[in-house]
Amino acid sequence: MVHVPAVTVHTGLPVVRAIRYVEPLREGGSLPGLVEGDDLGTYVVKFRGAGQGPKTLVAEIVVGELGRRLGIRVPDLVLVDLDDAIARREPDPEIQALLLASVGVNLGMDFLPRSLGYDGHGRRADADDAAKVLWLDALTVNVDRSWRNPNLLTWHGQLWAIDHGAALLFQHTWPGVEAFAARPYAIDDHVLAFAADRLPSVDAALAPQVTPSVLKEILTLVPDDWLPEVPGMDGAEPDAVRAVYADHLAARAAASSAWLPAGGA
Ligand SMILES: Nc1ncnc2c1ncn2[C@@H]1O[C@H](COP(=O)(O)OP(=O)(O)OP(=O)(O)O)[C@@H](O)[C@H]1O
Ligand SMILES: [Mg+2]
């Protein structure tokens, strides 16, 4: 049976319907939950109604999908349609409130069963994989890949990047494009800093791939409703807001010599 989502979403991400809320994830600050989809998939769902707000979901899509296109392993992303009945069945009042506030479209990430958290203390990740993730984080100013909170998984012996909600700093402050493009990025606390010596070659390979057309395509994956109000752009069409995100990232990719972390120089 073809699934017709309750809410019409115009993005290229697949839409699955939640059929069961399984359990909360133990570690997540935003109370992400494990959800069964009607496609037999199991997803880690970030709820639209969480305190962090939809901007973190925008960052998850933009940075996750950009990373995937640059050859970084990111679990598949989907939109998860949550209906009222599932929310009402949830006995835990805190979770029920979150689910009720999130009826409609949410973000799902394919759950990697039995994956291990990568904490940097055991066997090191492959240096090329690590350098790519480090470069992506520097490009998108992702401050959430520290030793304390690595947001990396090891699955079948390979490194997977998750949780990009804290990236795209500019969407919380909206500086001019120029200010964001050249903003330095500190890697001292980054769990993959060991790979910094590979940054120049990774930069040479990846920066040219962050083109306006790739960015435009990625931004179309973001649902209209999740795009924020941009100061000075009251009432702007969603595509105009998408273009601002793409411009910020394209400008920064073109200015990598200004922010490429020391140690990679
Ligand atoms: N795709 C996945 N497969 C398996 N486990 C996952 C997956 N995504 C997340 N997890 C687990 O759930 C935890 C919380 O997920 P995530 O870091 O994305 O949530 P968060 O609320 O943004 O977290 P925080 O803000 O606390 O870093 C992860 O640390 C990891 O242990
Ligand atoms: Mg996390």
C-alpha cells in the first residue's frame, strides 16, 4: 500500500509513517526516541517539538546530507510522520508532551543496531575518514564533536557521523556572510584532531565539491515549515531563505584558507 502522509511535505527525503514509539535514547539531550516506521525500518527520531527547535533539524539535514555527498558515512535520513494516536498512547508524561508537540513531520535517522560510541580512546578511526569529518565540522562550525560528546559511531568497523544539530552556527546569530565565511574553527577539543595533518589535502579535494548547485539541491530537502525567520527578510519565500543558507556555506567553502585549522597548515 502506498503511504499518503497526513501532512504534505515537498522534499526529496523519503517519508515514513511512525507506527510505534519504542523507547527514548538514553544519551540524547533533546530526548530523541527510537521509532518503528511503516517501512519495517527503525529510526532515531529527532522531534520537531523539542526545546532546541526546528533549526537543529535544518542543520541535521544540511550538514548530514552534505557530509554524505562528500563521502562521509551518515545514516540515511528520512522524514517521519507522527500521528496523534501514537502520542496519546505514550504513558510517560514528559515524552507524551514531546510527542504531542511533534505531531506531523519529524526527522528520522536510520538506527545502526549494536553500533558503538566512538570515544577516541580505543582503536583510532581511519585517518582519511577522520580528516573528512574534521573538515566538514570546520566548514559548518560544528562544535559538537568533542571528547566529551563525540557524536560518532563505530559500526561494522567503520566510522559513522551522527548528530549535526549544533552545526551551522550562523543560523542562531545571522552575521553577514563575510563574518561567517572567515570565522576561525578551533580543533583542540575535537575528538578527531589527530587527523589535522591531512586537512590541506582533504580541503583541496572537498572544497571544490561544495558547489552552489549541490547546496541548492541539499536545501530542497528541508521542509518549508522548518526554515526560520531570517532577520531583515520578513515574509521571505522559503526558497529565498534556502538561498541564504546556500550562500553562507558556499562563501565559507571558497574561503577555506581563512578558517582551515592550524595544524592543518
Ligand atoms: N543512527 C543511530 N544509530 C544508533 N544509535 C544512535 C543513532 N543516532 C543516535 N544514536 C545514539 O543516541 C544518542 C543520542 O543521539 P544524538 O547525539 O543524535 O542526540 P542529541 O539529543 O542531539 O544528543 P546531544 O545533544 O546530547 O549530543 C547517541 O549518542 C547515540 O548513542
Ligand atoms: Mg549527541
